[in-house]
Amino acid sequence: MCIIFFKFDPRPASKNAYRLILAANRDEFYSRPSKTADFWGPDNEILSGQDLENGKEGGSWLGISRRGKLAAITNYMERQQKPDAPGRGFLVSNYLTDKDVDSYSYMKKLSADGPQYNGFNLITADFRNTPDPEQESHGHWYSKTMIQALSAVCVRSPDYGTRTNTIILVDADGNVTFTERTMQNCDTSEWITSSYQFKLDG
């Protein structure tokens, strides 16, 4: 399942701290066509990847604007996909981390402010939140092996799994660093990394 970890502090006490630390994985069918992150939209205002699936072009899963607006979605277990569902980017979902669940504990353990922070360690690990009765009840039509695979922070299965890792850092002065690792050619051993830096407007 897609996962997003974030820490938000609009007024960090230290100049070396971050307003925002966000680490996210996009889990999707490896064969679904998409474009790697780049600036687009009016005046190249938005930085994000884009869905290129026929009939659903232009949707996205995670993006930030030059003005600091950020949007992200995660998926959820669904027995049957709806062919007429809107493209991603038109739906927004969130997970309220108001209780100390395993993945939240994991985030707190591995993430920290400052130059030693490495979000890719957080989101590429084979941490599995299993057994999880609630997840199993939502996906009871999946095999136990698939449920366990989907419970990982970084999902690996033959045709579906984590194919994009994204780190967004916003420092106390509004400087943004957006780094994306993207799987190439449906090959879990072949990745490219791109990084963008800009200062928030306003």
C-alpha cells in the first residue's frame, strides 16, 4: 500500500530544522505508464509526477506548488477497480496518525531533523506491519502471502509494488528540496534519481 510519513512544524525553533519533512512511496502496477517528476502547469507552478494511463492522463499522486501547496493521495484495498473512476490527483485521502500504531512508531524511530536525516532509509526498508487483522479484513480475497507483501513499507511483488520514492524537505527559510527515485523499465533493480531545489513564493 502507498505510504506517507511526514513531520510538520510551521515555525521551527532552530534555523537548521525543517518546516516539513515528508517521505512517501507510490505503490502501483509496474506497467502503468507515468511521467517522472517535473515542473508543469501555468508558469510551471507545480512539481510532481503525472499519470499517463490512457483516459486518465494528468492525474498525480504527490506534488507541491511554488507557493507551498502540497497534495498527496494513497491507495487502499479494493476488490474490483472501477473502470470509470476519475484519474488519481482528483481524489485525496489521508491517514490520521492519532494513535501509536506500528508504522507511526517506525517513523518516529527512524526520522530526525538535521543533516543526518535520510528519508530513503525510512521508505525503502522491508518493515512489515503484519499480522494486522484490520488489513486482513479489508483484503480477505488476497492470499496471505500477498497481504504480507502489501503490509511492507516498501512493497515487492511480481507485477505490483513500490515504484517511486519521494522525499520533500522544506527548511525554515522556505527552501524546498524535492528528491524522487523512480523505477525504470518495470525492473526493481533499475532506478533513476532526480532532485529539484526552489524557494517558496511569498
